[in-house]
Amino acid sequence: MGSGYTFEEKSRLVDYLFSILRRNSGRNILRDGETDRYSSVIMDSLHHLPKESRELLMNDYFYRIPRNWWQSYYSKSTYYRMKNAALDEMLDGLKW
């Protein structure tokens, strides 16, 4: 799913998915309603990602920590290469 989209499109889509998680983070996602079903699918996809990809996406989209958090860990090219791969993995892992 992820490979047919631009980096920006994938980033916006994953940002939307994480907004669902943020909105439901204080609630039991197994309760009821479609949003809870979506949260469950998103969480399932996240749990199947490699740890480094999951942490990168959580830092960028869920925790909303400082924008350049990655500069202490990666070069710019490495960060964007890893982020692009993580976005693809996340989107490819979604099973509706």
C-alpha cells in the first residue's frame, strides 16, 4: 500500500492514523464503535513493526516531542530513509 504514494502523502496518512490513537489514548480501545476498531487495527500494525521503526513513528506522530529529536541519533539522510521505510511498513501492515 505504501509504495504508490509520495513521502508527503504517506506522512499525512500516518499522521491521521496517529491522531485516532491520540484521541483514544486514554480510553479502552476495545469498547465500542468504529473508531475503537480503527485504533485496534492501527495498534496491531504498530506492534508488528521492527522496534526502531515503531519508535521513530511514535516519536514523530504520537508523542509530539521536539521536531528534530532524531538529530542526536541519525544523519538527515539516514533519518528520512528510515522514516520512509517505517511509513511503508506501517501502511503495508494495515489489515482492515
